[in-house]
Amino acid sequence: MTVRLVAFDLDGTLTRGPTCLEATAARHGFADRMAVWEQARGDDAIVEVRDAVWALLRGWPAERLAAPLADVPLASGAADGIAALRDAGLDVVIVSLAFAPHAAHFAARLGVDAVIATEILDGGGFRHVFPSTKPTLLAEHAAARGWSLADVAAVGDSHGDVPMLRACGTSVFVGADLPDGLTPTLHLPAAPIDEVARRILNAGTG
């Protein structure tokens, strides 16, 4: 299996600990509401949460949006793992339900090539990313570079990553417990990202 592109989920995969939204809520005083909102399942419920959260964050300058992200720790080996993949000639993309400015913050910190995340549109509203649309959007991203999902290694940690993991040629699950019906190429619970990168590279490049 040849891997050309590696797609990482963000919250719980490239980062460990609080999610981007949990860190934002804790810093700015709406953690109680965020604890409920983080349980949202299904596209309609996720849209309602995004509307509610963005109503609180709308109009904030970029510096204020980014400030709470300093409270979100990177996964062990994240910078070295991304660097190893890029040094080997692989493209790297973050594919996340998170707001695009949050995902872009971590992409810049880690040297990730691109971001697929929930975009805030100039006219209001969102270009949503849902668990079910992760594989479609990732396929479009790969196709623009001349590849298919068979050329992609996807890395995730939760039920929300399952559609993407199932669709890709190589899948790595770093969560503790495998979701029902998922048999990834590799199950590496809480693995450092440099170890994930090493295993992906050993799975085949070229």
C-alpha cells in the first residue's frame, strides 16, 4: 500500500486533553454549557451547537480566538511526527469538525499543509464538516492532487472519525476503545504522533 497523504483528526488526535471548544469555554466562562454541547450527536444537533457557540464568539479578533488554544496540549511527538512525514515527501492535512480558525492555528504550529474544517462564511453561516462528510471532503482534497482515498492514511480517535477511517486505504485509531464495527489497519491507543508517523511510513511509501 502506497501512502501519499496523511489526514489527521485534530481534537484527541493531534491534541490531547480539552478540545478547542472546551478550552475556549473554560477561558471565557461558558464551560457549563460546553459540557452539554460536546455531547451533541447527529448533524442537526451539531449545527445547533455551532450556531450557539459562534453567537458567543462572533466578532472576536483573531488573537482572542486563538488565545485559549495555548491551553490545549499537543500530542506527544506531534511536531516531530509531522516533520518526519513531510521529510518523506508526504502531504499532511487536518480534517476536523472544529472551526477552521482553530484548526488553522494548529496547522501553523505543526507545519501541516492544509486544513479541512468548519468554515465561517463571510455572509454568515458555515461550510459545515460532519463525521459523514469527512471522507467526501478528504476525497476531493486528494483528487485535486491526483490521488484517491486508497493513497491516504487517516488517523483518528473517536466515533466521529469512523467514516473517514473506513474510507481510506490505511487507518490508524489512537483512541482507547475501538468503535463497534471498526477494524483499523493499526490500533495504537494514545500513541505519540512520531510513533504513528513511523508506523505509517513503514506501511509503505514510494
